[in-house]
Amino acid sequence: MINKSILLGLIVSASWAATSCNQTPKETANSETITLHTSKGSVDAPKNPKNVVVFDMGTLETFQDLGLSVAGIPKDFVATQVHKYKVDANVKDAGSIIQPNLELVSSIHPDLIIISDVIASEYHKLSQIAPTLFLGTSKDDFTGSIIKNLKTIGQVYGISEQTDKKSLVIQQKISDAKKKIKDSPKKLMILMYNSGTLSSFGTESRYGFIFKDLGAKPAYRNTEKAIHGTIVSNELISKVNPDILYIIDRTLMMDGVALNRSEVENVLIQRTNAYKTNNIHYLDPNVWYISGGGTYSVNRMIDDILLGYK
């Protein structure tokens, strides 16, 4: 299913690239701008933009939390916690979450476009349409990047007091969780289920914040950075014997088919401390796979990890 989305996006991008290269960003209703500094460089963004296209589900969560309006989003894979934007006829479709439809984006006449790591490669093309703001999260400083993103949104909309309060809540929650996890001897594995295979995520992965920011102890020393993790066998999982197992069901998100828990919790997995102590937790892929980094998902992720330490 997702391969078709990629193919369609690539076809549209190729056919439209010639015209998009000559376009300049549309003038905003508000001529006042603010210069923002991101990992993609400096951006002169409009203050209080009217038509904003958001490609990042985490940012969309934050917009919803702050009551900010959105003009367009990718509507192919929308997390349930922000589903209202998918069914809102006033919010236009901007293409795929992994491949923007440049023609559709242009037709929305955005004042500002917000992206993250998933479509970072499209940054320059989107910048031809409107100022494009990169609000990604960092594997090296997850907490810092979340706080920086909130601060940036506060500056753009002149609501820094609100975003600062959100930041303090998140920082306090992370600090409290870290204190609880630090004194525990439990070791964990976080796994992604994908059509019968399991992949492990370690300290340098997209879920590295579990170890770096929350201080959790890994059962398996995996330093790979692959976006979909490193495929591991049931034998390896049994051998490293995690005390806690977290499972993200990617197949449910992509294909709408839930995993069979008896397939995951096979005879080898049943040998682990996680299974013996009823400490296997199935995580919502809407939060853990499609979203992440927004005010809803960050809080939910911390709560989910703490389930293993009760």
C-alpha cells in the first residue's frame, strides 16, 4: 500500500518540478515576518500565518492542543488523535505523509509549510512554494528538540506564554519518569512488528530517547540507526532475556491488520522475564509510528514506557 503512495508521489513530483522551480513564495496576508533558525538554515516565516500546511503529525497534535488553524495536511495516514483534520472539508489534502504533492500544496496557497524528518529531502522544493519550517526531533537531544519546536511555534504565533507552559509540563514529566526508571534494574527491548518480523531499536534509533532521555537500560546493545530498526530473531530476544518488552504494530497502521499476539508470544518469547512477569506492552502505532514529537504523543509515550516499571 505504501509503495503505491511513494510511486504516485514521485510521478507527481517529476511532472510538476519544472513549473515549481520558477515559483516564488506567495505573499502572506500579514507582511510581518520573524527569522527562525533550524537545522535546515534560517527561515523568514510570517507571523500569525493564515494558511499553514502541516506534514508532521506531531506538530499537528501541538496545533490541535493550542487551537491553531490548519489549511492542509497529508490525508493518507492520519493518526487517530488528530483524525478531525482528515474529515474536515476545510482542511485540504496535501498528498502523502512521505511524499508531498507539490501541485496540491501550491493550490492551497500556503503562507507557511511545516515538515519534519520524513520529507526533509523535499525541503527545497517546498520552499519554492512558501517559507518552509523544519520542526524535526533529534535522536541526540530529543527533549531539547521538543522544547525548541514548541518555542518556535510560540514565536510564530505570539503565544510564547502558552508554549512555555507546555514545555515545562513535558520537562517535568520527563524528569519524574527518569527518576523512577533510574533506580530500576529492569532491562528492556522496544520492537516493531512488521508482517511477521520483529525489529529492535536501540540508543541511536528513532526511539533512542527511551535510553538517552529517560535513562532506561537496554537488554540488547543495538547502535544501528535504520529507520525501521534491526531485524532480530526470537532466539536472540530469548537469549538477551528482556525484563520489559514493548511492541509497536506497524502492520496495523499500514495494512489495517492487527498482529496475532500468540505469534509474537511464542515458546521462545515465553522464556523471557518480560513474559513471565506479564510485562509485555503493545503500543499504539498512531502515536509511536505515525506521530511522535507533539504535545499529545510525547506525554503518551512517557506514560507507555512507565507501564513497564509499575
